[in-house]
Amino acid sequence: MSNFDYDLFVIGAGSGGVRASRIASQLGARVAVAEDRYLGGTCVNVGCVPKKLFVYGSHFSEDFEAAAGFGWQVPQPHFDWPTLRDRKTREIERLNGIYGSILANAGVELIEGRAEITGAHSVKVGDRSFTSERILIATGGWPFVPDFAGAEHVITSNEAFYLEEFPKRVIVVGGGYIAVEFAGIFNGLGAESHLYYRGPLFLRGFDAGVRKVVADEMEKKGVNLHFDTSVAQIERLPSGELEVTDTQGRTRVVDAVMYATGRRAKTDGLGLENTAVKLRENGAVMVGDNFQTGEPSIFAIGDVIGRIELTPVALAEGMALAHYLFGDRPNAAVDYDNIPTAVFSQPNIATVGLTEEQARERYPQLQVYQSSFTHMKHTLSGLDEKTFMKLLVDGVTEKVVGCHMVGSDAGEIIQGIGIAIKAGATKQDFDNTIGIHPTAAEEFVTMREPVAG
């Protein structure tokens, strides 16, 4: 029996921390988890789950409009913000309970409170001290708001889920997926929605064709896009409204300003100065092989290490680390290639593999298959929305190296294609697959002529 209180002490009960602790406990380790906010981390509480619920809710405005084309006479709909907000909150509370049950059923001790690392093998939570053979940092990230005049008046995605009143006019600042998603959410729920981004086109890092299509579609749906635009200052007026001045001196009065300009690793107050753990310039915890930090007994996974900040990645890292530390795996390696991902913009984006720009650098004989069409639903709905699809193929091996989609249910469709690409499918494999008709997805197996090579 070890002289330590625990074999593994996990700081953070988010997706990665809960998965690592549960698997480690099932493998025979004595495990404790410390959490100072809510079980489930960002994804469950102020991320993926409530955001997707809000996307569902915001899409109904378009569904009501589309219904008329199918013969449904829908009275003028009315949106009630407190209903959506509070029902979402009850669902999150239900999920919090499920996470608590997962830990309890796995034999993991839950310690409520902010943990501070006091040494290579010691942790303090409030006035209680613990020792552990190994410590895992899984504290995730936190929204980052730059310092500028009036920054105290903005909200982040954290607060957006709990607003007392729904804003009639809102500015979302940022160009990443969170900004794009919330601009669509606010617009769909009835707000005058503006998106400010300092660059020429949002969603940097995504396929260029995808970025352009999404921008066009969002504008058609009523989102006001302002590229090459940054906020200089925000002033609260006597009316309670916010006057926003951009760097060109232009002003706009709105009810709320939401910043989605990135997230930083949540490491403040962790006591890392008491260890040999090192941080990158952006605050992320530096890890080497097997997620080990500069302090050999301390490990880190998930958003706090700043690799690929996605919930399924944190889950994979947590499982790999637990099996390495307490199972029979020789290492905690995670394969980061060909990770499917989705942006719940309106319309949705989903992607797996390389962008066209990345693929052209790697494959000189790249073949590009591309399609843009009106979804069958919209032939009657009358809505002006295009579905966009792209396949990227290495002309030498015929291997499909990238797949991108903008359109309804893109995430549901690309998940399956992600399996094929992970398995090394070729363009011939796609061509040999019989499509499901009539669906949008069948377009991926009926593209015959490349548009570019």
C-alpha cells in the first residue's frame, strides 16, 4: 500500500478529468477529484451542451418561416427568453447530477473546493491537505477579454447562457467558432445581431471555401458581418444601453456586447509556483511525452494544455493517460490526425482531415471535388440557403485526405465520413458506395469530376 493518501488526485471535474479519474479508479487506483464550480466542466455547463440547445431554439424562427411552403399556416410566433434559459438550466443541473453519479459509482472521491498544489505530491483544498503519488491538472480554459476602455461592460459566453433579459441589439466580437455560433443564435432568437472581427474573414484555420460560404449564408439570414473591425471603447449610456466605438471612429448603440476573442488556460491560483510545472506564453501548461509536466509526478490534459480544445479530445487524453498510469499501455499517445469537428453556425459546418490549403502543400497532385446545391427541403420552403460539399483527394494514391460540408445536419453526416477517412478510404471507395436517396449526404458518393487539380 502506498504511503500517499491517493494514487491520483485530479484537479477539475470536466470531461477529461472525470474520464481519467473514472478509468483510473476502475483500474484499481485510489482517486480523488477536486472541483470548485460545477461537475462536467465547460462543455456541460457553459459550452457544447447549452450552446447546442440554444442553436436548436434559435433555428425555430427559420422553421416557422419554412413551414408555409409546406402548407402550414403558423400564427405569428412569439419567443419567450426565460422559458429557453430556464429549461436549459434545468437540463444542465440534471447532467451535473449524472456526472456526480458517474464519479460515485466508479469509487472516486469528490472533494468540493478550489485545489492548490503545494508540492510535487501534495494538494490543499480549503483547510484540508492531501498527498498523492500523482497529480493531474484538468482545469480547462476560461474566456479571455482584452483590456480596453469599457471592457467591464461586456459579457462572455459564460454569462450569455444566463442573461436576465434578452438583448434586442447585440454585438458579438470575435472570429472563432464561438463568435460565429452566438451571432447566429442571437439572430435566430430575434435580436439585431452584429459580428465584429478584426480580420478580413472569420474562422481562420478552416477551409477557405467553407469560410466564404458560411459568411454569405449568414448574411442572407440577417447577421450583420463587420470584418476588419475592432472595438476601441464601450461606454454605458444613462439609458443603460451601450455605445460601441470602433477603431475607425464609427459608433453603434446596442443592448449587449459579447466577447468571444479566445480562451486561456485556467491555471490562476493553482500553486504551480510550488512546482517545476512550466507554462507557455499563452498560459497553457507545457507537457511532454505522456502528458507529463516539468514536475515528473504532475500531469495535465484537456484545454489547459492548449493542444486541440475539443471535448472528445479531452476524453481521449484522459482515457489514454489512465491506461498508461494504471493499466498496461506503454504510453499515453493520442492520435490527433483526422479529428472530425463541427461548428454549429447556421448553417452548420462539419469537417475532417486537411483544408484545401493544407492539402495543396502536402499533395502536389491534389484533386478537388466540390458541389453547391439547394437542399431538397428548400425547394418548397422558399428559403435561400445553399449546401456546400468538398472532397480533397490525393491524385497519386486516390486517398481522401479532407472532407468539408456546410449545410443542414453537417455534423451528423461528417461523423460517419470521419470513420471512412480514418480508415484510409479512397475516392474509389466513395464511388463504389451506393447513396441513400433522397438525402444531401448522397452527394459525397456521387461526385465524379474534379473541379480542380
